[in-house]
Amino acid sequence: MGLHTILKKLRRKEKEVRVLILGLDNAGKTTLLKRLNGEDTSEVSPTLGFNIKTLEHRGFRLNMWDVGGQKSLRGYWRNYFESTDAIIWVVDSADRRRMEDCHRELRSLICEEKLLGSSLLVLANKQDLPGGPAP
């Protein structure tokens, strides 16, 4: 399911969608947001808190919330759940040693009551790096 599929599912009158970009630290959440916004990605720093960008896509206004993924910040994720329409869960697919931690956090996330009904896109990032999944 891609971004377009999520938007088709969410089709409604106001055409404004709140999307959370979540995942473990160093998964590539900020880089993804910058790429979607057409920004330079040569220098990206860890997110301490959150970044917000509003993107226009096929008649929709996407309010994209990139939230820091450091372990010390994950407890604050639930502060962003209210009125969330979709989640993009970014996974560093080349980092095999953190896959269990990633799975555990995602399992916890999908059990959150405030996220019931939200669409979920799992994005396997960094597939081009050594250690990434085989084609």
C-alpha cells in the first residue's frame, strides 16, 4: 500500500490529512520527509522533538509530522496520536540487529486506541545498503 492508496482510502470533504512519520532513530524519517518535500538530504541531523511540513499531493494537504525516534523520545509519541489519519512506519531494513526492537515498537503502536482506524504504511528504507534485504 503506497501513499496514493492511503489517500484514496481517506478520501473525504476536507482533503486535509495528518500523517505521522515514526520509527526507530536513524531509520531515515527526516530524510524521507525532506525527499517528499524536494529538499536537499545531504546533511540530516537526528530529530530532537519533531518536524512538520505541509505537502500538497493530488488535491490533498498532507500535514506530515516527523517525530524523533530515539528511545528517550518514544514515550512522547502518544502526544501526537490525536486526529492522526495515517502513519508511515520507517524501518532501517539494513540494520538487522535492531529489527526485534523495531517490531516490538510497531506492535505497541498498533495497539494504541487513539490510532484505531488510522492507515499504516510500513516503509522498508535503506534497501540499497549492505545488509539490506535481498531483491
